[in-house]
Amino acid sequence: MAGLELLSDQGYRVDGRRAGELRKIQARMGVFAQADGSAYIEQGNTKALAVVYGPHEIRGSRARALPDRALVNCQYSSATFSTGERKRRPHGDRKSCEMGLQLRQTFEAAILTQLHPRSQIDIYVQVLQADGGTYAACVNAATLAVLDAGIPMRDFVCACSAGFVDGTALADLSHVEEAAGGPQLALALLPASGQIALLEMDARLHEDHLEQVLEAAARAARDVHTLLDRVVRQHVKEASILLGD
């Protein structure tokens, strides 16, 4: 990415956004009738699909059942055509396993698992197109799918990425900005309480700048919450009209 100006003197990024501006977000709930919950989201050119099953009885060995809460199972995969690189294994590789673990940690902090002891909740997320902010798109899609399934949560869990370029914090990184290799973090936030469900840093960042980047990610996550809340309200409104008919 040598020679590419990620932030102009006027404060504009490569795609024309301001430093703290989100990419365009579009989302739908209830995209699969066969699943207990489902959702599709587009954040810029990153597109993700999430489906949820449960709570249901533990599958496989019953020794896995937790006596005081539900077991949250998260699986991540990406379509072979999701990036410009040809992938031999769309799921089951190291990156997919790590992403699945991050999603599980995120939703264990948000779902009221104690309401469903000795049961299992399955969350499957697939990235159809990757153009930066993959983890955030997966979290946001899964949040809508969990809500669509009617599974009680402490709060929405909303995620966004952030980076640091030329002394400025950038929110919601695109693939071009991620590929530049600067400091980046991914944040999953419960916006009502301000609780952090997951925070991951991909590169070194001086502690003097950490608060600035973290605040940019948190502010963007709250903006995501506003958009997701609007999607949920619209979905409930449409469902109410259908039931009324």
C-alpha cells in the first residue's frame, strides 16, 4: 500500500468518508424461515449472513450440558468467493476457528444463558463478501439473528473496528485501510451499559493514542446500535402487520 494516502489534508479517507463516519449499513431480519432466527447485513461492501437455532437440547454427548446455563456454540465460515484470494477451506481453518471462538466469547457476555440451563444455542455466521470489518459485520448480523430468534439478551451487542493513521483515529475500516497494516482494533460493545464484550488489538499502539482509538470505535458502535435498533423496530412493525392480517 506504499504511496496510498489514507487520509487527505482535508480529512477525507480513500472512500470519501470522514474519520469517524460509518460505511453504509443495510440489514434485514428473518431471511430464513427454517431457522429460529436469521439476519443479513451489509456494511459497505462486507456482507454477512447469520442463522440461529435454539435453545434446544444438547446435541451429542450430554456431558457437555452446563447445569446452570446454556452452551453457546458459534461457527464461522467464509464463502470461497468472499475475497480475491482462492480459499481451499472456507471453514475449519485456523482463522475460522479463531473467529468462531471470538464470536462465542462475545455472545456469552450478551445472552442471558442462565435462563436456559442444560440447553444449547447455535449461531452460524457466513461472510459472503469481505471488504474490511469482518468481525464487526459478523457480530452485528448475529445480534439481529439472536433477537429474531427471541433469545433474551442483556443488551444489543454492536461491533466496529478502528485504526490510527497520521495522528487520527479512523472508525469502521475498509479492506484498503486494514491492508495498510497500521494499528487496528475490533470492539464489541453493549451500548446501554457501556460494557465491552470483546476487545482485540491487531498491532502495537502507543498508550497515548489508545483512548482516542477506543473512543472512536465505541462511538461508531453506538452509531451501529442506532441503525440496528431501527432495523429491529421495522421488523417488529412488519411482523405485527402480518399477524394482524
